[in-house]
Amino acid sequence: MSVFNNLKAGRTLSASGFTLTELLIALVIISILAAIAYPAYTRQMQTSRQSEAQGQMMDLATGLEGYRSRNFTYKDAGSSANIAAMSPDIANNDFYTVSVAVPSPYQSYVITMTPKSGGAMAGTEVMKLDDKGRNCMKTGGCTLGTDPSWGD
């Protein structure tokens, strides 16, 4: 028998499943949970990428110290070829751009990690590390010895 014959005969059909209201309520709850969870997830990913970049900066600092012990100077240590040779991971970082400043008389350095614009880390803190082990981290740039360090 067809559905229409059952209705004409006065028989009722039992419906199973969810109503539209129940589906909409579930959709609203899922949307609220996603709106809360996504920013927290994004910030957690940024924090882990910053920690990874800090470790890469420490590796590069170790490489720079080795360079100075062989050459008695940091002169030319900041070239992109030398950075890539000392720390390939930092040279190929997907989220940060690295630069090494070696001021005259070439006995000190400052490593700077700047978030790449338009990427997942855009708008996060710039990080610096110098030859004395001082570090800082601040949005838009930082000054060593003045601005908060990584651990603050």
C-alpha cells in the first residue's frame, strides 16, 4: 500500500528521525564550540611555532660561536649562505624570516626572527637573541635588555 492509501484509511504513520528544530539546536551548539575552540587552537599553534623558532635561534647561536672560534670574528657570519650552513632549519623556516646583524668590529651579533607577513604567524612577536644570551620578544619589534624576554 502506498502512503496515500494509509492516510485515507485514517491510519497514522510513525515518523522517526530528528526534527528541524533539533538539528538547528545541534548546529548552533557546534558553531558556538567551534567559535570558542578555533582561536584557542590558533594561539596554541603560534606558541608552539615560537618555541620552535627560539630553539632554532639557539642552534644558530651555537653555530655562530663555532664560526667565531674558527675565524676569531663574526665577520661574514650573517650571510645567508653561512646561516643556511650553520642552521638549515632556521634558513628554511616557513613562518619566520631570520637576519643576523654583525656590527663592526665584528665581535658581537644579534639574531632577529621576524614573522612572515600574510602567514600564520603574522601579527605575532618579533624575537631577538644576542651573543651575550640576552633575548627579547615583542610585537612590532623589541629592544634587547629593555623589552620582555622569552620567559616573561
